[in-house]
Amino acid sequence: METDFVQGFVVPVLEVGAVAALVLGPIFFWQHRKRAARARLMREGIAEIDTKVVVDERTGTATCVARGFKVVFRFATRGSGSSSEPWTEADVEVATAPLTLHLVPETRRMKRNVERGLAVDVQLGEPDFDALFLVEAAPVSLVRSVLSRDVQERLIALKADELSTGPFGLRLAKQGWNEDPDAIREFVDLAAMVAERITTAVAAAVEAAAPQVDPYRGEAGASQDRRRWEAGKQRLAAQHAAEVEHVERVRVERVKRQRLLIFGLMGLMVLITSAFLLFRK
């Protein structure tokens, strides 16, 4: 009885396990080799920026400090299954308020959205850049300071697919993986450079709102200057908030219409399917 159990159950299980090990073992080994090679390339590319870069082979991320900002670089995968896409991303920890920024490649669809008032496109006055990218951002004065010509040229050369602000800080992203160490280093440095420009632009805007202080006016004059300073900051904050609110309102309206379109198409498909089934009966 025991012999029959061993021959009828245990032996087949062991055989299946052996076959699985022979088939899956090389696949797992190859995946491990790829992750290790990718981690080595990330470490090699970023080491010139930060010698203390920390690379996690399991998650495929590299954490470093560039231009004084914490940057997390990764070879990511967006979507799942047959719709999955490889993306290269760099997230920078930086305070971005009051700036809201969403830069993507210009498309015919987005152009139509701009014409219909469903998207905002800040024109920076550089024909090559304005033709390639849609910049949905506010306040405009900060956007122009951040996306200076040298930043524009590097974004054009990179062929960036996304530059956006959010709760995470700043994200630079591009479809595909380029595992060349020089490309990795450029990607990380560009993301940190934009974060640096955001910090500088916000500080400069606040400083510009400050009144000129006369050191010979005494305490009464200093008190008046402080009130003017606070009033100037409040006016600047209100102006920035109004611009950001406009952009956010446009985005919300666009998303709402997209959802209505999706629901409408789904409803149409249900009606067509129902009509087809009724006709067959």
C-alpha cells in the first residue's frame, strides 16, 4: 500500500518538481543576472553624482543626493500584462508649492483640448520647445523661470515624456529603459536641476514682493515695512492661487468629460450587445 502511494503520488510530484526546476531555474537565474547588471549600471552612472548612492536590486531603484535633493531613480513598469510599458522615472523630494506643473509631449488631441478650453498650454517663446511639449502649469511667472532655455534644451535632448509636480515632489519620466550609465546620470542630474530651479524661482518671487527697507526710518518705519511685506506676500499668494485654481479647474473639467465619454461608450456597447442578442432570438 505504501509502495503504491509512493509510486502513484510521490514519484510523479517529484518528477514534476524536477521538470519545473529545470525549466524555471534558468529563467530565475537569467532574471537575477539582469537585475544585478541593471543595478551595477545604475550605481556606475550615479556614482559620479553621489558616491553614497544606494541601489536596491529587488525594487530596481537607486536613491541618491543630487544638487542637495534626495532623488529616487528607477526602471519602472507601468500597466500590467500585455499593456505593460517600461518607463524610466526620477522622483525628487522638493517643495513645489505654489507651482503646479504637468509637461507632456504635444499631440493633436491635446491641441484640440487647448482650442476647446479643456487644456492650458503655457507658451515659452521658443518655437522648437513650444512645438514639442504641452506645458500645463501655473503660475506662469514661475513656469518661465523654471523652464529656462538651458532646461528646455536638455528636455528636448532627453525627449522627455513627463515632467510633473505632485505630493511626491517632482517627477521626470520617459518611456523605455536606457541602461547606459551616462544616460542614467543625465536623467538624475536633469531632475535635480529642475528641482533646484523651482526652489530658486519660488524664493526669488517672494523676495521680489518684499518692499525696499530704509535702515534710517526707525522702529515706526520698520513696523510699516513689515506690514507692507506681509501685504505684498498676501497679494502674491492670491495671484498665484488664482492662476493655479484656473489650471486645476480646467483639468477637472477635462477628466469629467473623459469619464462621461467612457461611460457613454460603455452604455452604447451594452445597447448594441443587447440588441444583437434580442435579434438572434
